[in-house]
Amino acid sequence: MSSSNSNELSVADERSFTGIGNVLGILGIIPSLVVYLVYRERSAFLNRNIKSALNFQITMIIAEVVGYILSIIVVGVFIVVAAWVLRFVFSILAFVKTKDGEDYTYPFTFTFIN
């Protein structure tokens, strides 16, 4: 690593792990949480972007739970499907941005982890 602190991630590694943490968010919160817990102290870029991913995943979990509850009436099904589509689309967008070294802020997100 070119960094003076061997604990820090290289630029290529931080982009890779941040991108992986974002794109695997398609599968749910666990992949992003693992990346955050393992690498958060080794890269400010990763820390910022994976926190944003985690906040988005938590927001989508809440939307899905509300959707499942409201599935008694038909509108809940649309909420769940919308949450899945948003999770897929925005996880891909975040991957594309962060692999190029740009910060990505997810839309439609409440801040739970600051």
C-alpha cells in the first residue's frame, strides 16, 4: 500500500469495497453492514458512502414492513414492489458512482446512522 499508515485502504481498495458494499445492497442490509463493520475505520470515503447505503437499506426495510402490513389492502403490494425496485436501481447507481471515486447520496433516505 502506498499509504504511510498500513491500516488505511489504498484508493483502489476503498473504491472496490465501497462499490461491493453498495451493489450487494441489492441482497439486503447484511452485505453493506459487513463492509461497514470491517472497513469503516480504514477509509473516510468508504465510511461516508457505506453509512449512506446502510441508511438507505434501513429505510427500504421500513418501507417493506409497512408494505407487508398494508398488503391486506392492495396498496401494500405496490409499496413492497417499489421498495425492491428502488433498492435495485439505487444500489446499481451507487456502485457506478463509488467505483469511480465519487460520493453517492441515496435519495428517499432517513438518517439513522450518522
